[in-house]
Amino acid sequence: MKFLDQIKIFVTAGVGGSGSPSFRREKFIEFGGPDGGDGGKGVSVILISERNLNTLIDFRYQQHFKAERGENGKGKKKTGKSGKDLFISIPIGTSILINNEKVAEILEEDISYLICKGGKGGKGNKELMSKRNPNPKISESGEKRKKINVSLQLSLITDIAILGLPNSGKSTLIKTLTNSNAKTGSYPFTTISPNLGVLESSGKNMIICDLPGLIEGA
């Protein structure tokens, strides 16, 4: 498993459905009165945290998320269908940044964060009736899409930390156990920043951290 802790994604909420300008059809009456239904609500995009995720690697293969639009209203006062919200799974420990400003940090399981709200449905002509205009031949369009660029940054608490003196084989061990590209060398203080790797065992993933030598001068 590869490890990825920063990514940018592009999210687009669903357009609201347009209202209907429909009229009842009655015998010998061309316009029997407005009966156009409202448009359905566009789909919202929501981030949700999951415990079994510990990397953002899935976003390397999909960065663009486009939600469905709401269905247009119909005659006989039928409101258009609203789609189900689009949920995007993220690991616990993910910070959400918009315009380089942190708006949330998700630290628990099953936490939902509304990142982009779906557009409202437009009103049908039935809802636009008034004393001045009892038979409106118009309807409202649905609210337009909202687009947003989101940066995700992942901070992790490791399951296993490897401690030891310089050149004791910590980096070699983590390379052997995981898919890490830890730097190794035959001289002291090769590791100057923590190396992270993901160990797959018995269907579970554990994060291993190779820390620099924690002695004076390291």
C-alpha cells in the first residue's frame, strides 16, 4: 500500500431542478389553471470520516467529484426528485482547507462535513400564482452548481514507533516490513525526519513510524 498525506480535490454540487410551467388540461379549456411542480434539490457533497482508512491514496486516481442534479418538476403538481447526497470517505485525522484556510479537522469516526451544498429547486408556476397573475406561464430555473477546490492534509498517530540508536537498522526494518522508500546508509543520522510506512497484516493496516535517533545531536 502506498502512502499519501496531501491532495487537492475539485468538488461540484448538483444543480437544482427547474420548476414546471405546466397547466391543467380540461375539456374545452385550453388552460385550466397552473399545476406545474417544483424542481428537485441538487445533490450536496459531504466528506465523512472512516476508521479503516489511513491514507489519501485513493484520491490520486480520482480528484474530480460532480454531484447529480435535481429532477425538473412536472405537471399535476409533481415535484422533481432530489438525488441522494454524495459522500466522500476520508481518514480520521484529515484537515480540510479551502483557499489555504483550515475550515475543519476531523478527529473522530463517522464525522460528516458538508463541503458543497446542492442547488435549490426552482418553483413551478403553481407556486408563482398571485392575485396579479393568477395564471403564470413561467417557472423558476434551479439554482446553479457550486464549485469548490478543497485541499486535504492528513496527520497520523502511528500504531507502531521504531526507536533506537543511529545505524541500528530502523530504516532497513521499516523498508522490509512495508512499501516505504526509507533512506538507508552506513553512516550516523541517516534518518533526519520520520519515515512512515503501512504494514498489511491479517486484513488490517497498521502505520509504522521510523523515528530519527532520539539522542543528543541527532
